[in-house]
Amino acid sequence: MSTAVVDRHRGVGTPAAASRRVGPAPTLADRDDARLLAALRAQDPAVADPLWRRFAPMVFRLLRRVLGPWAPIEDAVHVVLLCAFHGGRRLRPHADLTRFVVRTIARIAQAELRSRTSGWSPSAWRAFGAGRVTARETAEREAVQRFYRILDRLGAVDRIAFVFHYVEGLDAREVAAAIGRSPAQTDRCLRRSLATVVQAIDGDPVLRPMRRASPS
């Protein structure tokens, strides 16, 4: 299934305040990971704002794609960046800061998924589909709902690995580092999750034509 439909609706249900807090594009200084890393290792409180500007958009995007377009993620975003700040003291001088933040996202997403009792509630689905929308938007929202119901069948780690690799485009080594698994374990995880998702999509009358129409 193409990610275009998911991308179109990934912001549905996001609090307006959350999107505003992402702020302007990072400056060149904000993108200097070496300086950010040094400030994190020193636990300098002044790093909070540049850390947010540098990584909040990525954190929002990954959590939204893993947890779903309706899921309330604002608190989880703050938790990720707070954990990144406090965990930064243990980083080595030449650590990969982006990989560290992605690993933190995976850990918090895993906790969020495991705290759920049974996926999205009926009221959540109704809220996701609420509002005045066109027929096309209604069809797309139904497709997104069906896709995330399929993802709900996966275990937390399998789901994160699937989204990071097949939706977000991280390579297998990056996924292994994010979920804390060996390359062999990650390969099995990716194959298992892909088989589950493809089989479910092929059995879904709404999603099956969309997958076949997607570029290979």
C-alpha cells in the first residue's frame, strides 16, 4: 500500500498547539549535532530549545506514523525529548545524535503501544472520521483506518520495525539499532511483519486494489 493516503491524514487529530510548537526551520547552528551533543553530555539546560527545533518535527512524524493519525502524541513527543536530554549525559563524544533520538522514539513508541488495551477505541475511530469531508476524503480515511487496524495485529516491536523500514525508509541496520535487536533478529522481524501486513491487505477489499495500483 502506498504511504500517500497515510501521509495525507497523518495530521488528523493533532492538537493545533503541537504543530505550532514545532516552530521555524532550524538554523545552521541548531543543526550542528556536535554542539548539541556536547551540550547534552554536559546537561546544559540551554540545549532544550535547539534540541526541540532540531528534532521535534522528526519525533512528531515518526510517532504519528507508528501510533496512527488520531493518537494523542503530544505528551509522548515531550517524553522523547526529555529522555533524550537526560540520556544524553551517557553519550560518547562522537555518538550519532540522530540515531540516539530515533532509538529513544522507538522505546517510547513501544511503551505507548504496550499500554494500549485493544488498539483504537470505537469513539476514537468516530472522532477520526468526524467533520465535513468529501467523498474522496471519506474513502481515504476508511483506508487509513483499515491499514492501522492491520498494524494493530502486530506486536509493538514488529510494528515499529515495519513502519521505520517500509514506511519511513530506514535501512535494516538503522532499524536494528533503533529497536535494539541483532541484524538477524531484525531481518526476521521485518519479514514477519511484512508477511502479516501484505496478507491482510490482500484480504481487504478496500486496500487490495490500492496496493496493486502502487508503484513496485
